[in-house]
Amino acid sequence: MIVTAATIRTLSLAEVEILVGWAADEGWNPGLHDAATFHAADEQGFLGAFVGGEMVAGISAVAYGEDFGFIGLYICRPDMRGRGIGKAVWDAGMERLGRRVIGLDGVREQQANYRSMGFIPAYRTFRFSGRLETQIDVPGSIRPITPDFLPIIAAFDRRFFPAPRPSFLQAWLGPPHVALMDIDSDEVRGYGVARQCREGFKFGPLFARDEEAATALFGALAEACDGNIHIDVPEANRTFSRFLSSGGMSMGFETMRMYRGPVQQTKQAGVFGVTTLELG
């Protein structure tokens, strides 16, 4: 292997746009506004490798506070692969997150590689795609998430995600995303977000106290989106997966959530759709 020297530095928002464009080229179907919302989560959390002034590889190494981080968007430009550049940008991302517990969602082909670097499998996630043919009655308790509800949604989110993420949620729950909550007397039963992608819409997160609330939120989000739906469902929610399959949605690829270090326990049974494979 011929090793090519590269300069590694933090990416600007415009350069994150390039990285997300590469994700689209890889067939990952990112959201139309992912670069801006991802960047809002951690402005220092996106690194790129540059050769001759051109960006040739990138990675997201987003820190959620001092104890948790997430790796994603790990891409090397096809014409520059096999030169050690990808490994260099990976090492830079891991160095940036330091001693934090680190999560990632790995495709099957890369899981052995991640294991060799200390990542331990936690659970599988399955992608469901299509249009739901089942009619869902949407209750009146489902309403849009407005800025004044952000604090209670952030508190609810913390039950299901390993770290607080207020900056990310402020961007993720705002327009043009569709963000809905199921709330009764100021008690949140669940919330979900839909974002338009290159093809169709991705739903995530879909966090709820029970399957009834998750199903109602899914139906409300589906009503608001005219197009195919994509959602990544953890394997623990088999009943919800069967509901999606019976409603006409197809199961596609799978990923494995993996962690390096002891991740804080969360209410995994309430995760009906992960937020995003890129940022956790």
C-alpha cells in the first residue's frame, strides 16, 4: 500500500455539505438538510483529510458532552482509497473523542474490523422502507413540537439516549423537519421526527413509552409526509417490526450498534426508531 500524506483538520459547514454529498453517492440517502443539523450538534465534530488542498476523506466524531461520542460518516473518496488516508482520518476522529464511551452503527462487512478496535456489539437495527398500507387512527393528543416544549422533550429524550443533546435537538426538532409529540396533561408519551431525504422521508427518532404511542406517532408522521418512509428499528421491538411488515413495508439492510466502553443504560424498549445512523 502506498501511503499518501494528508492534512487533517476540522471541517466547515460547507465541507460537511461535501461529506454528506459523498454519503448520497454511497447510496446512504441522507436528509436534504442533514449537513446543517448535524453540524449544529457539534461544530468541531467533523474532520476531513486534505491532499493538495482537496478534501479526500471525512468522518463525524460528535461529542455529546464529556462522557459520550458517536462516530459516523466515515468516507474516503473512491479514487483515494487504499492509501492509508481513511485510517488516518479514523484515528483523528477517535483521538478527538478521547476517553469518552463511543458508539457507532456498523454494516455487517465492517463489524469484525470494529471489534478488533474494541467495539462491542449491543444490538442489531433493521431498515424498513415503503409506504404503510394500514390505516392508523391518530389521537388528538398528538401535536407539533413547538420551541416552548423543547425542555420537556429533551428530558424525555434523555431516557432513551446515552447523553444529553440539547444543541442537536434544537436543530433537529425545528423546520423543515416534521416534529410531533404525544402529550397529555404535560406528560409526554412519545415523540417522533420526519425529515425529507434524497428519496422519501426518514423517521427518527421515534421514542415512546409504549407501542400504542409509537404507532400513533408513526401514523401522524406518515400523514404529514408524501413519499416512501424509511425507519431503522432496533431488534428488541419485534412486535413493532411485524406491524410495519404486515402494513406493507419491506425490511432491507441491517446494522449493528456497537460501543467502545461501558455505555450508560437507557430505556431501549422505548426506541422504536433510532435518530440517525450517522449521529446515533
